[in-house]
Amino acid sequence: MKFDQSLLEEMNLLLQFDLSSAATGIKVHSDASEEAKAAAQRLYEKQLCTQPDGGYLTDEGIEMAEHADRLLRRLASA
């Protein structure tokens, strides 16, 4: 399995959350790209965030965002 564009959009959105504070969420506004809005909806459907337009990360969402952050940092340092 490879990362397709929709998975990359979801990971990029996960990386927008502030992992230093669970009390900080995001909102994907109505004027955002269709891709960003769809990624937020998919994360919500996967129960990784609390609202279809972002909200806060769930416990599993925090874990996934931490993994995405580590993956990005490691690959970017190579």
C-alpha cells in the first residue's frame, strides 16, 4: 500500500494540530480547499478528531499525529 493523495492530505491536516496542547484545536473554514475540508471529514469519520471541520484530536488522533510528526521529522532529516 502506498500513500495516496487523500492520505497525504489527512496526514498534513493532522500535522496542523498543536501537539503541545490537547486543549488547542483547529477549524477548517468554509473557504478552505475542498481537499482540506474532505480530509477533515475523513479524520472525523475515523474518530481521530471531534468535529467534521476539525475540532480537537481524540486520544487516538493525538497518537496518529505524533506518529505523523515523527515520520515527517525523520524523513526530512535524511
